[in-house]
Amino acid sequence: MRWIDMHDKPVNKIENKTEEREEDTEKFYVAEEGVPLYICDQNALIAYYGSEIELNRTIVSPRGDGIYSARLPLLDVALPFWVYGRGLLFLDAYYLLAETVNSNTWRPITSVMIDIHRGKYAGLEHRYSRISVEEKGIELKNGHDGHSLRLQDVHGLKWIRL
């Protein structure tokens, strides 16, 4: 079992696969399944399996992490919460697992599963910073209180349409 700590930037960061667009200084990323993505730019557009998510840095947390407002441009919908730019994890062909906060704040942090293809999300009620991607699902752990969650599929989550 391989654990991913969402706060540790890997040596071979996916950030190297970017292209800067001169007209608006937005960085373009192509996400890879199961590989954490770390955004530290002012603005970013992330493509993943025919879907996109657009991030615009709104504030910086006291620890220096960028916090972004987000929208799904192909669906023309904004997310009702802000997303941390660290440890964005894309799963299957549709999902983004991200640490989020309510708009206009930087805590409390909770993990949210976002279906960027169909425009819906499911709150996971806790912050999960350690993730293990396995053949039959994912295991999520909170590095602070030890709470864990095993997801074998996403059908049992309480999805909210945007």
C-alpha cells in the first residue's frame, strides 16, 4: 500500500507539465490520475479526461498555501467553496479530491470529492491528508486525529449538484 501525504510535494512535481499563456498569465496543467498536483500560481486551468477546473487565487493561508475560488468552465458553474492548491488528487475519469474551506476563510479545512465532469460534489466531513489509492478503492486518513474512511465507490456519497 502506497500512502500519499497531500502536504508533501513530490520530487517529480507535475508542475513541470505546464504552459504559460501570455495573455492572462494563467498556467495550464494536464492532471494525471492518482498523482497529486500542487498549484502555486495566481491562476490555473487544469484539464483532466475531457473536463476542466479553473482556479483563481483568492487568499493565502497563514502557512503560505494558496486558496482558490474554483469554477468548472465547460459547465459554466462556480464551486460554492474555496479549494487549497496543494495536493489536488484526480481519481477515475471524473473526480477531484481536494481540501476545501468555506468561501472568505481559510479554516476549518475539510476534504471534498468533486465530480468535475458532471458538476456535483460530496463533502467528506473530515480533512484527509493521507491517501492510499488501491485497486479496489481509496483509503483516506486524517493525519491529526487518526480518523479514516475507505471508499470503494462513490455511489454512497451524498452528492450535491452545482
